[in-house]
Amino acid sequence: MKLVSKLVEKDMQGQVTLIPEESEDMWHAYNLIAAGDSLRSTTVRKVQTESATGSSSSSRVRTMLTICVENIDFDTQACMLRVKGRNIQENQYVKMGAYHTLDLELNRKFTLAKKQWDIVQLERIEMACDPSQSADVAAVVMQEGLANVCLVTSSMTIVRAKIETNIPRKRKGMCSQHDKGLERFYEALLQAILRHINFDVVKCILIGSPGFVKDQFYDYMFIRAVKNDIKILFENKSKFVLVHASSGFKHSLKEILSDPGVSAKLADTKATGEVRALEEFYKMLQSEPDRAFYGINHVEKANEASAIETLLVSDELFRSQDIPKRRRYVHLVESVRDGGGDAKIFSSLHVSGEQLNQLSGVAAILRFPLPEISDEEEDSSSDEK
């Protein structure tokens, strides 16, 4: 997602202009747009014109429309977003108050205005517009003469650099041209890694290739690091993981990430962090049920006692048309973070998010047991009997 402009006042009223660049960005837009917002974008409208003789003709014209959002429809398969609402700005082709449906498309600018932005929405914009903030895995898939430097987020892969170098073949008694070509290739790849990988955010860098290409490059990289005193490589040496890949093309990344051995090494990344938090919640529910609660009422009571260590909340709850309900969850996230807790917002398109939605969409792991909440539940159930 590209952020064109952002104007949010101190009272949190304002507007942002965005350009979706990836299909993933449509999912972010779906989570940002709510009923009552004003949305401005270009659209195609069928217009009927009547001539002086009384004959009518229709034509399709492209125009800029601003609508007050009433209904949002998201197609998860095609990653398409359709937003229906009434026109709220004077327009040559569309009457005030007339209904229109805007189709948000890739690489088409739109402006979203809200009377009240909240911290969850602003965080989502920040995350969507800066892939390096959410890409905590980097991967280099390579073969002789071809390499792709990728950033891997929780649900998409961005190719940051593609290096292609023509390497002469080895000939009898003439290996020098081959070696020089290989060195040029390795040097270009090293510079791409230093330029495109944010070592402060990335927790693991996978280097995959067929044969021993990855090992030769790894050795070359650290020889150059010694020679040129590239400290950042030494400081992050433990983050590099060498793995097998069938080729240097991007599709080889899928087999690397699905490798069980690699999954274990990626245990601390954001992509698996949500899954681990949910597993921890289920374990806690079995072993110490007084330290694991779900459902908004119980979780809020635990928050009042400043007991929440990790809050698990589904992004589906922030798309509620009921504004007080939405604000309730936003306040809960802010309150937990202010108290030093960790608030994890799960994507409902992810398997872990689907599981959390079955538990009402909100759950919490506590710092210490709160048996009185469990007792209240038992008392209420016995009263009902």
C-alpha cells in the first residue's frame, strides 16, 4: 500500500489517501472502511443523454465520486472490494443522494475520511504502507547467475531485488572468466541484501539454492565482511539459515517455508507468533484455567485487575457496524498496552484467526490466576438452573 497523504487532526478527525498495490492491500482497505465514512475515488457511470430531436443515447463516463459508505462487500477469492453508498458531493453526472457502488481496484487512488480515527486503524495503515515493518523473514533464493531477494510477511511475499548475471561456462584451463563472473554475481547479491533487508526488524534470513551455491555465497559474504569491516553482517550472523531449494526462482520459496525444519527455525517470527499465542492459550486453558479467559465480559474484568499478559483479538471485531461495540474493543487494546501487556490482532483470513473467532473473537492469557471470575461464571450458571 502506498500512502499518498495523511491528515488526521488532534481530535482524530481526518482523511488519508492511499493506493493499493498488492491484492493483500484490498484486505487492509476492507478493515479500514466502515459504514458512515466518506470515500472518494474514480468510477465509471452509465449516463443517458437526450438530443434536441428527442432521441436518447447512453454512454459510459469516468468521473470522481464521493460517497457516504453504507455497505462493504469483499471477495476473498478475487481480493475485490465493492463499496456502496450515497453520493454526497455535487457531480455533473450523478445527483446528490443517488446510490452508487465504487469498485476499489489495484493502483487506483482512493481517499477515506472519518469523523473518528482510532489507534487500531492508524496502526494498520502504518503496517500496510511499510512492508519492512511486518516482514520479519527475509529469503534469498538463488542459483548460479540468478537470485531473488524477498521479504516474507504473514500473508504475502515481496520480491525486493532480482539479480541476473551472465556467468561464462567453465572451460578446460580457462576457469578465470567463470570465477570472475561468479564474483560479480555474488557482489551484486551482497549489495542487494545490505540495501533491502532491515536487520533490526528481520529475525531470520533464509538462503536457499540447489547444490553448494548457497554455501559458496555464504563463505564469500563473510570473507567480504572481514575485508571491508561490514559490522552489520557479523552482528546478525546467527540469523542466516542455509536451506535447500530446487532453483533460484521465486516459486522455490514455497518449498523452503513449508519445510518442517525451517518452520522450527522460524519459531519467533510474526507469521507464527499468532499461532504460538493461540496454542499457549489452549495449553493454559487446560493446565491453569484461572489464567485463561475468553469472551468480552471476562476479558474486561481481567483487564480491570491489570492481569492481562497477552490479549488475543480478531480483526473481525473492529469491522463491526456497531460503533460503541467497536470502540469497546479499541479501548480494550489501548488499555492492555498501557498496562504493559501485549495485544495481538489476528487476521480472520488466517487459520489462527478462524479458531479465535470460534472463541468469541477475544481471549486473554493472564499474568496471575483470577479464580473469582471463574466462580462468578459458576454462580451465574447455578442461578439460571
